[in-house]
Amino acid sequence: MSNEQWSHGFYKLTPAQRRQILGEQYHLNIADQELLEKNSSALGNDLVENYITDYSLPEGVVTGLLVNGKTYTLPMVVEEPSVIAAANNGAQRVARSGGFIADHQPRALVGQVVLDQIKDPQRTIEWLKDHQNDLLKIANDAHPSMQKRGGGAKQLRIRQVGRFISVDLLIDVCQAMGANTVNTMAEAVAHYLSENGNNVVTAILSNYATESLQTVSCQVNFAQLATKQMSGEVVAQRIADLSELAQVDPYRAATHNKGIMNGIDAALIASGNDWRAIESGANAYASRDGQYRGLSTWQIVDDHLEGQLTLPMPVGVVGGSIGLKKLTKLNYQLSSIKTAQELAAVITSLGLAQNLAAIRALATTGIQAGHMKLQYRSLAISVGAQQNEIDQLVKKLGQQQHVDQNVAKEILATMRKESTNE
Ligand code: HMG
């Protein structure tokens, strides 16, 4: 069957029928087909389209994350070795220095209704200003329950962007992620604007959530940064230098921010939030003055290192897929986080802890020393080590000067030869 033939209407089939067709088309053996089936779930089929199976990722926790005087255990879901170790490492160093301070700002999401083909921009802007209250009422009437909870569309912002005018609705979505609420409100406003002779290009949430900025900061004692070879002050100075580099060089800034998002994305996934939304907002914010820069900054102040991180963090604790997955609910029990504000503060603190551990490693031993040791288990698995061989192979890899796939393969082969000779 050609791809055209079997893929047409594929979404109308059951997961079992889809697996069977894929099995035939891609010559999957029985074990592969069983793997797909074994990991499938009814919930997965209800969540995504063309569903065939669940793809699972490891979950771990960062413990002892001290934010605003409260100690959190925060679940993290990530496939990369050393991320969770680094999170714990950074969290511990900051906790021993007094913890993170996170501000609590009122937060809102932005719904954009964009107009085009505007004959007289000034007149249109005046008209929009005159109809501000009507537009807010239309937005709120489209989703009345949000206003009943104390939230809803609160403010209108009008921006002229090139030949377009963006009517931004600032919407308080209370404890929710709120994307659907915002889109419903924006579309209702778009409908009204179209009916009143405007040409609407689009009506949609903006992921550049500048009205949901979260700032966290911390002070780290020099003693918490020292290594056996380097004083804490020298390490602090190197961290401050790396921070400055990330402000001036986008090549370094992208990696610096990846180190922050290692923790943030992992916690977002574990909390059932939309990590793509936070990623895109974070990267837009990193470029807010026209150059892409590091999201966090570190500097020496008196006798300690001070770190600060600000980024849009429009997370929710209800809505989306949060209430659907049992494991997500359980994760909230582990973290004891009850509100969206608290979640934003704790996840952003984790991002700064993650960043501290990564750049401290860069400033001291280099990343490979700690990171690669923790990679050895994945390396062992990737060269075919069985469960009963992994520990021994990891130990032997740790004794090598140079480690790569070939070295791992050779050691595994030798181990197997030795065990058959015994
Ligand atoms: P270390 O200092 O050798 O660890 O760090 P330690 O054995 O001295 O232990 C100190 C603490 O670290 C422990 O305290 C734990 O909190 C934590 P304890 O529990 O003993 O009281 N810790 C661990 N937690 C869980 N599991 C572990 C573990 N080991 C230590 N196995 C470490 C070793 C790897 C943590 C450190 O070298 C590190 O943080 N490295 C950075 C690793 C990293 O960032 N990995 C992400 C991949 S690299 C990347 O994607 C981003 C990057 O490019 C970003 C950038 O360039 O900015 C680096």
C-alpha cells in the first residue's frame, strides 16, 4: 500500500488498527509490536491524535529546594543524565546560603486580536479606546466563569506594530494555564471587531507572557562554591565572568539558557504544564532588547555571589492535562504546591539552581567530569549491556582515561569473554 493510501483517514482507526498498519508498512517484528501495545493506554488515545502508544520518560526529584523560607521536593521529568543531579547540587548550595527569594507579582495572560488593512490608524486607535469597556465586556461574557472566580479580562492595550494594530487583552486566568480561555475571549472580541468593519488577521494567545514575569534571586556564600583546588572567591569570579559572557555573546547565551531550561522544562513536564509555551516565551524574553542574552545574571556583591533570574512563567495548577494524569496529581502531592504563583516561584528557582550548578561546573572542573560519569549508564545501555552488566561496565568506564562508544564496546566484550571463561 502506498503512503497516500494508508495514511488517508488514519486518524479514524483504533490504536490497534493503526499499530497493525504501521507494523506491516515498516516491517515491525512481533516484539516491537508488543512493545507498542504494552505501553498504550486509553488516556493517551483520548489526549492525542493518531495515537499508537505512550512514550515514557524518567521522573526524579530535586529535594531541599528552599524558596521564600519553605523547603520543596519538586518532581522533574527528563531523559538526560546529570540534569537532576545538577539541580540537587545547585539547590543544596543555595539552601545552605539562605535560599531563593521569589517575588509575587499579579499575573495576566495576553490575548492578541490583530487588525490589518487599516485606512486611518489614528482613528482606529481612538475608536478602540472609546470602546475599551465594550471589548472587555465582550471578552468576559465569552467566558463568564473566570470573572466569577475573580479573574477575567482586566485591561486593554493597543499597540501599533508595523502596518498592524494589535489589541491586547490582559486576562487574569486565576489558577489555570488558561490558553483556551484566552483564545475564546480573543475570538469573541475578533468577531465583534469584524462586525464593526475591521479586518482581523488573527485572534490568539501570545506566548510572550510579559504580564506574568517571575523574578527569583539568591545569594551564595563563597564557601558553597569552593572546590578542593579553587577558593570560593575565584569560582565566584569565574561564574560572574561566564554570566557577563552570556550577556554579550548569543552563542554562549543559548547554552547558558539551555542550562536554565534543563530544570524548568523538566519541572514543567512533571507538573503537566505546556513547556513549549514557556520555552518560546523565555526565548522571546531573552531577546527583548534586540540581542539574545542569558536570562540569568551572576555578580559578586561584597562577600558573596548574587544571582537573579527573570522570565515569563505563566504556569497553572489546573486545566489542560493537569487533572487527567494520575501521576501529575501525585506530583502536586509531592511538591505540596497549591497555587500557580507558588509553582511559578518554585520552578523559576529551580531554573536558577540548575544554572548555578552548570556554570559552577564550567568554572571549575569543566562539564565533562561530572556529566560524563553520570552518562556512563546510558552509554553502557547504548552498547548493549544487560541489567546485570551495567554496574560493572560503569565502574570500569570510570577507571578509563578516555571513554567513548568503542571503548565501552571493547570493555563489554572483554567482560563477557572473562565471564564465559570462568
Ligand atoms: P559534585 O560536586 O561532584 O557532587 O557534582 P558531590 O558528589 O560533591 O555532591 C554534592 C551534591 O550534589 C549532593 O549532595 C547532591 O545534592 C548533588 P549530597 O546529597 O551528597 O549531600 N548530587 C547528586 N544528586 C543526585 N544524584 C547524583 C548526584 N551527585 C551529586 N548522582 C554534578 C556532580 C554532576 C552534580 C556537578 O558536576 C554538576 O552539577 N554538573 C553540571 C551538570 C549539568 O548541568 N548537566 C546537564 C547537562 S550539561 C547541559 O545541558 C547544560 C550546560 O551546557 C549549560 C551551560 O553551559 O551553562 C552545562
